[in-house]
Amino acid sequence: MGDMNEEFGLRVNKPFHILTKLGAKGEHRYLDLIKNQMVIKTPNGYKSQTWTFDSVTKTIRSAKNKYSFDIQGSGEANGMQVYATNSRWW
């Protein structure tokens, strides 16, 4: 666990949080997965705020339910989408 994937610059299967700069001065919020919707929440210690990089599917997956996310329109849109992880990566 934790081997570096040089192509993506992420450690394999090592838990991490995705931080935002939203919130009060100096306070960060976490990307959270609630009912398969991406939201921004204050840190709460729930698995829904923990993510890992899967080197097989080459996706970032939720520690809560193993769903992955990406940016809609192959990165060309503003929204994010959550889906059951498959073996494809574009």
C-alpha cells in the first residue's frame, strides 16, 4: 500500500482527503459523497470524505462505497459525476 504511481502522481490505495479553500478564513472543507452526490462539507471523520487511488481502474474511489468520480464531459464541463467503478479509463 502506498506505492507511488508516477504517471498520475498519487499513492496507490493510500487514504486521503480532497480539500477546498471554501469556508471561513483559514478553514478548509472536504469533498464528501452523500447519496451518490458530491458535496462540500466540514471535516467530520466519515468514510464518505476519504478517497483512495485505484491503480487497476486508474480512478479515485470513495472509501465508503468504492464509487468513483470524474468531471462531466471528459473534463470539459463544470459538474462532477459519481458512478460504479468499472475497468475503463479514458
